[in-house]
Amino acid sequence: MKNRTIAFFDAKPYDRRSFDLANKDFGYEITYFDTKLNSTTVELAAGFDAVCAFVNDTMDQAVIEHLSAHGISIIALRCAGYNNVDFKAAFGKIHAVRVPAYSPYAVAEHATALILTLNRKTHKAYNRVREGNFAIHGLVGFDMHGKTAGVIGTGIIGRSLISILKGFGMKVLAYDPFPNEAYAAETGITYVDLPELYKQSDIISLHCPLTPETKYMINEATIQHLKDGVMLINTGRGGLIDTKALINGLKSGKIGAAGLDVYEEESDYFFEDRSEEMIADDVLARLLTFPNVLITSHQAFLTNDALKNIADTTLNNLKEYFEGNKLANEICYQCTSPCPKDKSAGEPCFHAGADRTEKATA
């Protein structure tokens, strides 16, 4: 029997290295495409057995219909997020599997790096000293010890960040639609509602999926309820924040600093080298002018450990499908918001063991 073939979209050098290494144990024929998956590139998938996609690939109705017409019935997302898949279009046609836990530590540690850099201005200090400027005015920060952090979403990433922040001696407030009170009692954190978290937190970090319920959860109205001078961190999904409202909050001083590893219109810029071009996105360009804003290019996941886990899990997800086994990491198409069946708070519903012979069902 011929080896199974995979069309791999939005391939970067680090993807190729990690997947080529992992594939030694699977033996798939992987064809890497530099381009993103969308309605104009989907024809590249013709003749393949599966598609491997990432966070800025587009799997809308047009793409789903083309894939299905080509006989492709499995999309392997090499990421945790799934908001770029049209599940209504995919229902009954195409399965989607994901990597639910590649490295919660990588993302939590990057969120911490954003917090520390914004607070102590180490990026500014580095540039000053490189130019022979050893003055320290303008570099004043604050003690994190004793301050209050608000963590929205207490899945495995949120819990990893909480452990780090507790190590700094911070008081931690948490919000989750499915609070884990046993975990709260064990770690000494407190679950509160969102208005209370907004009111009390000196630092807020977002670790929840992007759903219709969480889209623009940080907006003009909610920003008015934030503590004056709050630091806002987002390593989740760009659409959790209304960026224009964020800019207004920064201009007014209501938001004291923002650390963003994601951006709601990132697909044309993040993961790409645009250093020789003008930034045509006026909102992104405006964000980059603020001295108290730190933007990284969706790199929170980018550690060797995470890349290995992503490759291993993605290829194993495909193995489960090709061998007709139950799909442990299939996304439940019937759930549009976090489901109480999954007690890992902040995680979407994945009914582990979905039977691939029942097309696109839980």
C-alpha cells in the first residue's frame, strides 16, 4: 500500500525540521507548501490524503467544499486553536483534529517574559546601553510581589502561568466559565466574576479560546472597568481584544501597558518578514508607536519541546484516522462554547474517542 500523503501548508523552516524528524516513525509523504491554505491555494491539496494546517490558514466553506470534492476528509491542525475552521461547512464531510497540549509551559513562560519586559523596560535598557546610554530615567517598574494578577481561563496554560505568578508572590484572581474550586483551594487562588477581576487586577492575562462568547471580551465598555494603569497580556487569540478600543485605552492611560503575542488581523504579517515593506495596516502601525506596547509575532509556542510535541501529536492524530481508530483529539463540531463534559476549565469540548467512521460527529 502506498504511503499516505499530506499537504502541509504555511510551512516554515522550523516546521520542516521538526516534522521531518518526527516522520521517521510514521513514514508519510509530506509535501511542504510555503503558502497559506485559502480559497486560492486549496487546489494544491488535490491528490493528497490529508491536509495539515496552522493558525493563519483559512478553512472556510469554500475551502472545505474544495477539500471534500478532492476526497480529503481529515484536517490536522498543528495548533490548539480552531477558530479558523468553518465547522458548519465541515459537518458530515471533514474531520478536524488538533494538538490540545503542545507545551503549556512555553506559552505561560512567554506571557511572563512579556510581563517582566514591560514592567522593568529591559528592551529599552538593552537598546540604550548598546548605544552607550547608561541613564536609567524612564525605566522605573514595580514590585510584582504583593500585586494582583487576573488570569482569564484556567486550562493548562492558565494554570501554568498561575504557578509562575504565585512564585513571584502575587495574589491571583481567576475567571473561568467552569471554575475548578478544588484547584483553587489547593493553590490559594480565588475565582471571581469578570467585573471583579477587571476591577482588582494590576495585570490581566488572557488564556481562553476564541469563541462567539469571548470575541472582543476586552472592548470599550470593559476597559472602563479596568483598574487604572493595568497591564494587559494576550498570548491567546487576537480576537479576544478589540484593538481599536485597546488603542483608545492606551491613549487615555487607562491601560498602562500591553503585551501582545497575537493580533486580530495578524495573518498578513505574523510569521512573515515584512521588514522591507510599509505596514499598510493602520491599526497595527498605530500600536507599534506606543512605547508601552510590546508585540511579538505569535512566538509564545516556539520552543524545541513544543515543536516536537506538535509534530508527534499531529502525525499520531493522522495515524489514528488512517488506521480507523478513535480520534482522541477530534474537535466536537456540535459544541460552540466550552462544554462541562471537559472539566479542564477553559478548554473547548473534545469528546475523546470520536469514531471516525461516523463522519464529523462527536
